[in-house]
Amino acid sequence: MALALTLLKVPFFATLVRPEPKSITTCDTPAHGLRYAIIYLVCLLPAPLLYYWLVGYPYYMQPQWFKFLTKFWPNEIFNMTPVNSLLLFNVVVGVILLAVYVLVFLLIARKAGCGWVNTGLKLPVAQVCKALLLAVVSFGLVYALVYACSGLSGTEFSFFKFHLMPMDGAHWRSFFVYLPVWLFFFLLVSVIFNSFTRINNAPAWLNYVLIAVASCGGLAVMFAYDYGKLFATGVRGIEYIPGTTSAEWLATIGMTFPTALAGIMLFSLLFILPLAAIASRVLFKKSGSAWLGGFLLSFVVLAFTMSEMVINV
């Protein structure tokens, strides 16, 4: 993000910069504030309610011919089991958030005089392409540094489960296969954070807090309950993947499936999602474009997600 902001000062990319459009949200009355709070809380619900069900047990052991429960088996195209689980999660939660946003836009924002320009997406095609180029250059130069650090000193940039580390040719091919879904999700949340979650008449610091909480608040509450109960009692709050403890499942499969690996992945998401949300806000504020943040963050978060993952097929 820092490199992208620096490159925005270069004359070629400086033409991207324009005043940010107003948000579609203004909480100028108690009724508007209550309406905003209700929609905000509704948008927090899909992620924690669906996370363990969609992610499942993201593990695949082909040499042992044993496959743990996952909702999206790896194949020759989508060939990483953990990334497949997150892909499914991004698609389902993204579609739900998109539906809510469209309803808010059509039923509320349009009546208040807001239009396409307020989303931060209404730019000439040349400007959209320039935003993409800026994101590619920023991501590429930083990733070149990752390769340089690895080659010169053996240093890898890692955070618990997910890493930002050099990828080989097979990983880069998979990167571009998964990229469209990450583009969809992070362009969508860039629009939602900056044109709906942001409140026009609120202090800047409050908008940053609202956006960061919107990115992971529901998941954070679920995580706190899940691992807080583990700390207090020695047993996870959500011990098994939903559905695997039913009589029908046990009669067919014969075993339950724990949420262990999905919980490890959630730990990493709680690190990257609020940082990505804040970065999205900063890039939107500086450029007035939802495209730049959506492009750049989809590259970074996908690389963070898959660079150390094993290719299963």
C-alpha cells in the first residue's frame, strides 16, 4: 500500500487521483442511525454463521487415499484444498453481501439522491486499466523484494499459518486461476466499506474502526467464543463441523470431523482482513477509486493465502 501511494505521485499515475465521492450513508437522525446499525449488524452475520460449514476440514491426503471432509474437492483446475475452502467462503458470503448492498442502494440510497458515482466504480475504462497497472506494479515490485530476500538470506515472510513467500511456476498458474474470485470479493468489499460502511458525518477515526470491525467482527466474536471456551474448559465452543454429528451422518460416514484446521485458518484471517479493510479505506481516500484497493488487495491477500499451500492435484 505504501508503494502504491508513492507511485500515485508519479505524473503517469497521478491522473488517477480525484476527490473521493460521498458515501451513501449519512446518520443525521436517530432513525437513520438505527437503520444503519441494523444493516451493519445483518452484514456481520453471514461470515460466522457459514464459516465452519463452508470451510469444512480443508485437508487432503492423496498418498494415503483418505480425504477429510471438504466442500470443494481439489481438481486439476482448482488444485489446493484449503484455498478451495476459502474460495467457496468468499463466493457465498460475497454473493450475500452483494445482495444486501444492492437492496440498500436501490431502496434507500437512490431515494436519497445517490448514484453510480458514489460507489467509486464510475471511472473511464482507461482509468480502471491504469488502476490495475498501478496495482500490478506495486505488487510485482514488492514480490520481487520477497524473492530477493529469500534468495540472498533465506528469509521468508510468514505469519502463523499463511505466508508471503516465493512461489514456483505451478503456484503462479494456480494464482491466476483463483484470482477472479478474490477480485470479485475485494472489489465488492472495497465498494461496501467506502460507500456504505463509511458515514459522511462521522469522524475519520470512527470510520476506520467501523470498517475494520465490518471486515471481521462477526468472525472475531465467533473466534472469541470458540477459543475462549477452549481456554476455560479445555473443549472448543464449536468442536465439530456442522452436520457431522447428526445420526444420519454418523450412520453413513461413521465419524465426526473437528473444526481444528478451519480454526487455524480463521486465526490468520483475523490478521489479514482488518489490515486489508483499513488499506482499502486509505487507498480510496487518496485516489477516490474503489478499483485500486480492490485490485491491489486481491493480489496481496491471495498471495498471502496460497503461497505456502501444497498443490494437491
